[in-house]
Amino acid sequence: MGYKIKVALLGLGSVGQDFAEHFLEIIQEGKKDVEIVAVAHHDKESAVALGFQQSGVKFFENAADVVKLGEEVDIIFDLTGNSETRSALRQGMMDSNNRHTVIAPEMMARLLWMFFDGNGDLNDGKAGGY
């Protein structure tokens, strides 16, 4: 096994939860060198948030705080659908001088979703960019 790709998932609502479940399934069944190292969601008591926390995954209520992890995260999947979060992430990347982490918007998640063999559209055709 080579380099492990470290991923953070932001937004664990209906879109984020579906994506996270399928993503975990692909990682575990395919024995992929990918690890979910952080998640962010506004409700730390939601079932999916609690599941990640119990698995030892770093949890943040403020999605923009994930950027501060720097090289601990290779890819951030922003599944929040929130323009304010997008702005905060961009600003956080500049403020922390994080030149390592890549932020993937919903469009990239939709692309992966097609390979997950997920039923239907991940987010009803809505996809913001950066």
C-alpha cells in the first residue's frame, strides 16, 4: 500500500450523509488507501456525526475550522451547499497559508457518486463551484 489519501467531509445532511455512507463502503470493501480524518456538521448529535466521532474521526461544528488541519487533510469535500461556508473555506486557506489541501465542491462529489453506483442524483442537480 502506498500513500494514504486523507479526506474531510463537510456537511452531513442528506447529501453529505448519503455521500459519506457510499464513500465509506467503497473505501472498506475495496481496501482503498483513503481515510476520512475529519468531518464537520452543525449538529454534533446527529446519528452520522456521532458515528464518526465514535470511530475517532475529528469532528468540527464549524466547517471552516477543518482548513486549520493543514497537511493532515489532502482533500476537503464541501457538501454543505452553503455559499458562506465556501467563502470561509477560501479565506481560511489564505489565512492559514494552506497550500496543500484541495477543496472539492459538490460537482466533484457528484462525479464520484456516478462511480459509487448510487441511485438517483446526489443532490438533485444542484452543484456549486469555487
